[in-house]
Amino acid sequence: MRLDKFVSQSLGTTRKQSKQLLRQQLIKVDGVVACRAEQHIDIDSVVTFEGRRLQPPGPL
């Protein structure tokens, strides 16, 4: 799944808003700051926003 889609579904935001969060370097994937919205993440990836782990609202 694309990172921007995952973030928008997890936070209930638009993809545009999730891309803004990525540009502001507020999203981390496996402990590393993520900068690419098109980055694909695995089901095992740990995605965090402001130190809080994001969970998808449903199955990936």
C-alpha cells in the first residue's frame, strides 16, 4: 500500500493532507523519517505520527 493512502486512512485525512504531514517530516516508517508519499509499505512496517503508531481502519 502507498504510504500516503495508509496515513490518510489511519488518520481520517485527505491524501493531500497526508502528503503535507510527510513534507513536514512528521511521519516515520520503521523509525526513519519518511519523505516520499508514493513509498510502498509492507504489512509489517511500523508507521508512526508524532510518536504514536498508526493502525489502518480495516484490512490492508
